[in-house]
Amino acid sequence: MTTTPAVLADAAAYADAVATATKAAAAYYADGGSALDDDSYDRLVRAIEAYESEHPDEILADSPTGKVAGGAAVGDVPHTIPMLSLDNVFSAEQFSAWAAGVDRRIGREVTQWSVEPKLDGLAIAARYVNGRLTRLITRGDGTAGEDVSHGITSIEGLPAELAEPYTLEIRGEVLMTTAQFEEANEARTAHGGEPFANARSAAAGSLRAKDRAYKVRMLFFGYGVIPTEHTAEDLAEQLRTLPHGELMTKVAALGVHTADATEVPGRVVATVEEVQQRIEEIGALRAELPFGIDGVVIKADLAADQQAAGFGTRAPRWAIAYKLPAVEKITKLVGVEWNVGRTGVIAPRAQLEPVEIDGSTVTYATLHNPADITRRDLRLGDQVMVYKAGDIIPRIEAPVAHLRTGDEQPIVFPEVCPQCGSGIDTSEQRWRCERGRNCHLVASLSYAAGRDQLDIEGLGASRIVQLVDAGLVTDLADLFTLTRDELLALDRMGATSTDNLLAAIERAKTQPLSRVLCALGVRGTGRSMSRRIARHFATMDAIRAADEAAIQEVEGIGPEKSPVIVAELAELAPVIDKLVAAGVNMTEPGATGPAPQGETADAPAAGPLDGMTVVVTGAMTGALEALSRNQMNELIERAGGKSSSSVSKRTSLVVAGEGAGSKRTKAEDLGVRLLTPDEFAEMLGELLA
């Protein structure tokens, strides 16, 4: 999707736009803050460019167009070779037109394009002398940058010493991963500072900061390497003549972190069509990445093509940035809703002034919990940075504190449960109604009866409301003691529907322990965690007997989650006892559980997927067609494997059905084994019977 630039009606509007863009760029390059998000800044600059093309006699001297960093960055350390910005395109059509222009400029068709992610951070040059890192310099205005060598020890992926004693300059991007950004904001707010608006501004501000009372971690991504005046002649010749893709392989071999070590490695392709395909693949993976990207960089790969295309005053003519739709925007926080979930957890949700992000209009965002609101110092009326990637629920990253007017108001926390008016347990970060799951019984039972839990067909929300209102059901276990006469007495319940519902409830008694555990809605668990717990302990008795240390033996459960699970199981004890009395299965097929103290457990029989991590993608066919994704995951784990939703170097096998897209492509890139649904079914053999 291409965002339409604003239209500047007259010279006054143009002057105002130039002033706004210049101020935003100055704020960003000063401390990482800006009143405009990336998408808004891009639209403004494109509008300025459009006005200037029609009114060349009116161009203002401080216009950001044609200047590196919008003319705002400063620095006094000269660059060895100008460190330029990149021009942007926003659609496949614009890219094709640009690529055709490169062909015309060099007088031949480009046959090798390098395609790599555009990292959303701060560009820097790292100078090495005899293999040792001696200086870090920001891009600045492209001819000179700011010395930020004081930040060397905060940057991961940029070694203090290269694998070879080379003298050269490595260029790249410094950014914060999602985890590093959270750590940085925790440290910043703990020391009395305002939270960063986003990871990009956090990296830009932190790299420049000196004498802070705390340290933050950042990550370097190398994207280029050039000789310096002291580089050995033979090495300098290599750096000037090797294709870009080979140069990046050389950089990685020196111990420098590059995109090739991530889920979106750089790739060399031959045609414009293949470039576009790779852009789509990188865009599809964007939501899964642990770091921010705002586009894709395409470069003529061969040094001869780069030299023939040459450079402009602001950007090389052989490279372009293909900007992806924005995933973060600044908008206003206008209210907070307090919703009660099926387990009684009281969750805040932000109400926002509508804003378009990544092709959809966002009006709500996640706020996590009251402690998160307090830590971020959020206030009603704040301008906030809202983040969205793929299908992930939008979330507020932080208030843009320097845009506050003084009219903002504190967010009022509820004093009683907004669902039922009962007291609130505030002992944990996530507040909870004192009535727990009984506060929202209908939601809790609807979840339990769902297809991926007990799969009780015919027991929808409206039927559950009838049962609760009639006093027939007060908890999950009551479903299994319903009688035919009780059901027949309800409105719209005939003999056939009653018998069908009773049969479905009877079938639910035979579901594996993992489904029962999931249906109970233990906080801190979901479908995959319930399967892991059930396979680890094998029986409900063993789970209930486990203390916090024993629960932590299950993969993915740490010291914070284990006491919650133990407490939840104790709270659910009466319901579990009633389920047992009603004849509900409390064992996990194929699981043996831990050995008694002092004994050695028998090794479980190896399954066909023993020790393998399996990803399922696309539509299943044949013997697997009727299985839901949850049922596929259960099948994988019964076969001794581990199900996963993302492809990585640790993935053993990808089952690629019809319509498999980016995950199949990534598996091919990483050399991960691929199977069709029919081949996978044959591999599972009797487990499918």
C-alpha cells in the first residue's frame, strides 16, 4: 500500500511544512525524540518535494530535501567517504521505474540485485586499526559525523577485535531489539527519566548519551565495509571490487553481526520480479522479528554497476529503500476501558483517536496491567506511540512526553470489579476480581467448551447463559452432571438437541488431560503450555502434587509463573475433585511422567518425531485435512516432537500444505527439511489411526 503524500496548497503551507520537517529532524538527531512518526515525516517530505518540483524558484534554504539527515544532523569528525542516505520508493511500480532508470544510467541491465532488510536504527561508521575497534562515528550530515566512541561497550555484535588484523571501516546500523528496548525503559524510568517513545529513538538517544547512571544494551547490524587511507592495498582492492553480497559474507566472517545471522538474511537475486518477491517475503516476516525494520534495501550487487551508476548529492544512484507500510504512529490516548477476562483478570485497554497503521484503522491498544500504566507514566490526553505488526494486537509503547501541554489527566484505576462490583485483588501486577473465574462464568465455560479444549458441540454461549441463569451450572464440573430432564426443561431444548448435547458432554470426558487442563483456564497457561505440563507429569494427581520447583521443570515455566500455577491448581481443587467424580479423564496418552523420588524413570518409547521441532503451515490435505491446528500440535507432541509457530535454524521439519508462503520460503533458505501433508501422515503411521 502506498501512502498518499499531503498536498501543499500555497507558499505559506510549504514554508510551514519545511519548518515542521526541519524541527522534527532536529529533535530526532538531537536526542532521538520527534513530534512526527516515520510515516508522517516521509509524507511531509514527499509533499515538500512535490511542491518544490512545481515551484523551483521558491525553494527555501533550510528545506530538508536533497540533504543527508534532512540537514539536521551535526558532527565534526570527517568521513573517509561520504556516508549518504537512501532515496525511498513506496510501491512495486515506483521500484520498477527506479530500477529501469539504473539500467539506463549504466547502459546495461543489472543482473544482480542485493536485497536486505532496512534496519530501523541509527547509522554509524566503526573504524578498525589493525583489527581493533578505535572509533565510532554517526552519519551526521554525510560528510562529517559525531564521535560516539564512548558507547562502544554498550553495543553487541560489533567486536572489539576482528578475526583478522585489518584496518578498515565497517558501516552499519545500531538499534535496540524488543527485549533491549524494554530493559532500557525499565532502567530509564527507574532512574527518574521519561520512557523512550520507541526503540529507534531509544537507540539514537542512548548512543549519544554520556555519563548516565545506568547502561543499556544495543545491537549492531553491519551493512557495508570500505577501505581507509591506511588499509593495505590488496585488501582495499578487494573492498572496492567484490560484489556487495560477498563483502557482507566477509564482514560476517570477521565476527561482525549482520542480517545474515537473522530470520531475514540478505539475498542476491537476478531480476526485478525476484526482488519484489523477496520484499514480500521480508514484509511477511516483519511481525515475527525481534527487532524493528521499516523497509527493504535494494542495491546493485556488482561493484562495476555501482561505479557506473554513481552518486547524487544525498544518496547513491544504485541503491534504494523500499519503505514498508508504517507499523507505528503517534496518536492521542482518549480513554481507558477496564475489561474482565474469563479468569477474573481485570485488563485495561486504551481508547485512541483513530489512526491508520499498516493498512488498518486502530482505535484500541493493549495496556497490559496497572503497573505498566504507572511505569510508563501514561496520562489521558497524552500523545502516544502506538505499535502494530502483522496481526498482533496494537500496543502503546510510550507517551511522547515532550508533546505534553499540561492538560493531560491521570488515569483513574477501578476500586471495585467493573464486571460484578466485588473487591479487587491487587497483590499481583495483573489485578483480579476477588470472585476469580466465577465473575465471568459464561466466558470461562464458553472457553472450556471450545473446539481446542473439551470440544463440546452444541454448547455455545447462549446455551451456557441459559444453564447459568437456571442455576444448573456454577462451575465447569457441573456440566458433567446435567440430566436429560434438566435440559429438556430449558427453552428451545427438544429431545434431539438434548440427546446430542449429552452425547457431546459424554465424549468430552475422554479428552486427554492436556485438554482438561486447558479447559480449566489455569492462569499462566494456554494450549501449548497445558500440553507440556500434561506430557511432563502424565496425570492430574502428579500435577497437583507438584510444588513450585517441580513445576519449573516444565519447559517455559520460570520462577515467576510457577507460584501462580501452583496457587491456581489449589484454588481449582474442588472443581477438579468434582470432575474426577464425574468420570472425566485425568491422564495424558503416551506420557509416563517423572519418576518417583529415588527411582529412575523408564525412557519413553521414541516416537517418529522424537527430539524434532516441527512447524505446520498452509492448508492440510488428505488424512490431515480434518485436523485443526491445535489437533496437529497435539499429534506432533504425541509423536515425541515439539510444535512451533516460527521457522528458525532450530527447526527440524516444516509440513507445508497448500498456500504455504513465507514459512516455506524461509525453510528453503535455511535448508530445513520440507514434507507435504501426505508425506507427514505417512511418517506418523499408526498415530493417525
